[in-house]
Amino acid sequence: MNKLNVKALTEKLNFVATKNLGKVFFAMFLMIMVESLVSGVVVFALVRIPSVENLTSLYKAIILGIAFILSTISFLFQTGLLVLTLKMVREEFVTIGFVFYGFRKIKKFLPLALINSLLVSF
């Protein structure tokens, strides 16, 4: 890639970022809040466990299952955020609902999310 292409892409990205800055920040804020609430479930479950030495295999399976589910949900949100920013760069119509795009097209993205979650959780 030559310097001319990098400069043109940088200028376009700066224009798009300044034009849609409010939407991007609100989308990231919304995504962070929802992921934080869902992650609070894991923290609550970990606090409720009496001690690490006495963990049964059931508790371990539950914790791994929750981590797997959270990782899958996080991947679907990240997919939505990427679709949102891609539409902004293409100068297409954008709403905050695109953050949930991964959930709307779950048949398409769930296999990728499950593979990602397997790699991250275990």
C-alpha cells in the first residue's frame, strides 16, 4: 500500500468518524453496559462459591458454561459494532440497532461465535 492510499483512507476515516462520533460513542456505551450487566452474573456466581479447594465438578462446569455463554454474547455484540462502523464508512443509513445485528443474524454468526467461545473459554 502506498502513502497516497493510506493518506486517502485516513482522510476518509477522519471525515466519517467526526460525522458519526455521537453514534459510535453511544453504541460503544450501550454495548459496554449490556456486557457489564451480563458479566455481573459471573461475578455474583464466583462470589457465592465458598472456597476454591472444595469446588465440585458441577460448580466448575457451571462456571465454564457461564464463561462460554458470556464469550458468545460478547462476540455477537462485537459483530454488531463492526457492522455499525462498516455501514458508517460506506456512508449508509445507520441506527443504534445495528449493535444487535449479530443477534438478528444469529444463524449466520452463531457458528463463528461458538468457535470463538471455545477458543477463549477453554
